[in-house]
Amino acid sequence: MDAIYGSRPASNGREGALDSATSLLDNTIEDGKRKRSMHHQEHLAVLREMQVADIQQQELNRAQRELHLQMAIDEARQAREQEAALRTEENAQTTAFNQAFLNIMGMLVQAMSGRQEQNSLPD
């Protein structure tokens, strides 16, 4: 028997099988832990990438909001400037009209005064 099995102890049968099974189980558990650890690290990496992408998108959205706000402010300023220019032109036209009206009224008063003087003179 020694020639076939070598110099192993005689009680190697059951205990040896237990040792082999325990060793196999330990290796399987370690492999599972390594796989879970790698899987967990992959999840963390994906979550970090998603967080970076989310931060970049938030920064882009903020920049776009600021751009739109600045454009709205510029448009409002231009509208106020145009309105002020229109009001200035309107006021100038009203002033010119009033001045022309007063001139005509003055001429009318003079003409009426001259007529009254002619009517009141004895013939």
C-alpha cells in the first residue's frame, strides 16, 4: 500500500477529504469576496463618473441661465434706450407743434386787432 499511496498517514481518508473541501470552500469564498470587491469598485467608479457628469451639466445649466439673464438685461436696457429716444423725439415734435401753433395764434390776434382798428375808425 505504501508503494501505491506513498508515505501518507493511514487516517488520511476522511480528514484529508475534509481538509481539501475546507480549502476549496475557503478559495471559493475568497474568489467571491474578490469578485464582489471588484464589482463594488466598478459601481463606485460609475457613480463617480455620473457625479462628475452631473456637476458638469449643472455648471453648463448655470452658465446658460447666466447668459440668458444677461441677454434679457441687455434687451431691457436697449428697450429703455429706444423708449427714451422715442420720447425725446416725441417731445421735440410736440414742442415744434406748440411753437407753430402759438405763432399762428399770434398772427391771428394781430390780424384781428388790425381789423378791429379798421372797423372802429370813422369813415
